[in-house]
Amino acid sequence: SRVHITNIDVPKQILDLERQLEEVRELKNSVVKKQKYEEAAKLRDDEKRIEKDLAIAQEQWEEDAKSNRIEVTEDNVADVVSMMTGIPVNRIAQTESNKLAKLPELIMNKLIGQDEAVRKIAKSIQRNRAGLKDPNKPIGSFIFLGQTGVGKTQLAKILAKELFDSEDALVRIDMSEYMEKFAISRLVGAPPGYVGYEEGGQLTEKVRRKPYCVVLLDEIEKAHPDVFNMLLQVLDDGYLTDSLGRKIDFRNTIIIMTSNVGARQLKDFGQGVGFGTSAKKAQADDYSKGVIEGALKKTFAPEFINRIDDIIVFNPLEKEHIDLIINIELDKLYSRIKDLGYTISLSDNAKNFIAEKGFDKQYGARPLKRAIQKYVEDALAEEIITSKISGGDEIFMDLDEDSKELVVTIRKAENPTA
């Protein structure tokens, strides 16, 4: 049906007759209202003649269509399956090939300051989509290490969106809920005879329903050691058996584990004092990676680390990164405000002020979000609640150099919508 509909080409003769019929009917109704009944009778005869010609033309077109059967190709079937199940077509189309080639660039536009991490992830995905990966293993398995707020979880969300066209393709499991041995059964489902036996596991059931997804195991270091033993099977063979005896396929998933191991040690001991030269910065980055990788080896067993495709250490964010991230965060805010019927813009001074208030190397980009909430969203909420803003208004925010506070200016719309 899909192929048939997309290949429908209505003959010009039928389109012309339909247009003529519409015009005659409108004209007939018009003359009837003016009580010109003789002219209306003539137009009625024209209407019947066109209807007859149209019926003949449509019948002829249907006969021709029966003799010209459209061939359904493998690609047509694959497209329909992809549409119904959300599973991407395996064959690499030219458009997808271009998208995969530009994948690092696409992600770097949304994730600032982690170019090395993005390149490693992109290489693994390109290997898989080119058909070079081991067919019995997940697309890729990674451990993301680094301080809080540097983009570990954000990268997982971006991958789900870019690869599977939906942020819903992210299966996120908070591993702090699995610190006790008895909680592990919740991942694969309760054993037979226990409450919730038929419901399936929180991990296995989600992957069974969405076999093409990004599996994010957040704060993996907090999980019970038995969780790692269970994950060995997934990393080695690409499947996990749930409590109902079903083999859940993980071969089309990207498994990402995030951890903050080593971050506390870096915070407590720091780097000492000295001039902020580029050489010292590079030395500091190497030191940070060394501390984090050392903590990783103490936390996880060698057989577990050895099965991971890549261990990626995220860099701490610098002030110049925050200056770029603020544009991404403000674009999200602009979009939400546009949905409310307003438009907003900030001066460069206002942006610099928010970036300055939202920069904290220890906590990454999260303080920036709080700064936007405090200095922009709170001020806008007050204006909206007090009915100072109406639909269609333009909002401008600038920095008052004397008071060092953001000032809201409202330009009223000529024709307000609310």
C-alpha cells in the first residue's frame, strides 16, 4: 500500500476535469442565489456532462493501473519495517553514509570541549555500520570517566538522538539502585515464584522492547560486584538471559557506563600552584587522566576492564567552553519562550555575565544551567506572572554596569495575541 500510494500519478485530464467541475458548481450556486434559473439550468447540464466525462476518465485510469503493477523491492519492505518498529535499516543508504562521515562534527556542535571522546565514539560506530564489527558483540562498549558536569550523560543522549533518531532510544539505569546483592535480580527479573516474576527485568525488558538503543549505566562504580559478573556475558556474547529464560539481544546496542572514580581524589589534592601556561595545562590534564585511570583499576576487576572497547576520560571544562555552552543552553530557552508566544534576546554583556556566574571548574556545566535559571528564567517568570508581557512581545536582557544586574526591557507588539 505504501509503495502504491507513493507511486500514484493522477493523469492531467482527470485533474483538469475536477477543476472544471469545481468551477461550474461554484458558478451554478452563485447564479441560483441571484435567481437566474435559466442560466443555472444550463450550468447544471454542463455539470452532468463533466461528471460523466470524469467518471469515464477515472475508470480508464483504474484499468490502466491494474495492468501496470508496481514492483515492491527489498528497500521498500525494509523502510516499512523500520517505520513500524523503529529499527534502522541495516543497508547504508547514501544519506546515512554522509551522516556517518559527519558524525563527529554533528556531535561536536552539541557537546563542547570533548573532541577526543567524540572521535573515539564515532570511530567505533563507523566500524559497526560499515559491517566490520564482531557480529556477536554490542556495537560498542565504553566507560566514560571524568568530573561531574563535563558531558558524560549528555553524550549518551546525543548518540541516541543522532543514531536512532529519538531521545527515547536511551535506556538509562541508575546503578546506585543496585548496591545490594538482592537488588540485582531487578535487572533481569524476579526468579520464578517471586512477586513480579512475569514483569521482566528493568534492563532486559527495556532492551527487548527497544533492541536498537543506547544503554546508559549511570554511576557504575556504585553497583554491587555481582552486576559486573552479569555484564561480562553481555560484553562477550551480546546477549543476556532474563528470568523467563528469554535471550535478550544486545548486539545492536551501544553500552555506556559512566563513573566519577578519581574525581574526589583530584578535588582533595589538586594540582598545586603555578602559572597557567599551556604546558602546565597539558601536564595537569595528563596528571588528571593518570589519577582517574589509576582509580579505575582499583575499582573494577581486570577481566571486566579488558572486555570494554574503550575507556574515555573526559576533560574538565574551561571558561572558553562555558562561553560556547551558554549559546546551546540559551537556544533551548529561546525555543521554550517562543512556544509561549514571545521572543527574547540577550546582549553579549549579559551572556558574559551569566557565563562568569555559571563557571565552576569543579562542577562543569551544571552551575551554568543554575545561573540561567537564576538570572534569566526567574526574571522572565516574574514579568509573565505580573502580566507585564503579552503574546508577540520582544524581550531584551542587558547588563546594568552600575548595579551589575540584568535588566529586562520589553518591546510591546503592535497587535498583541494575548
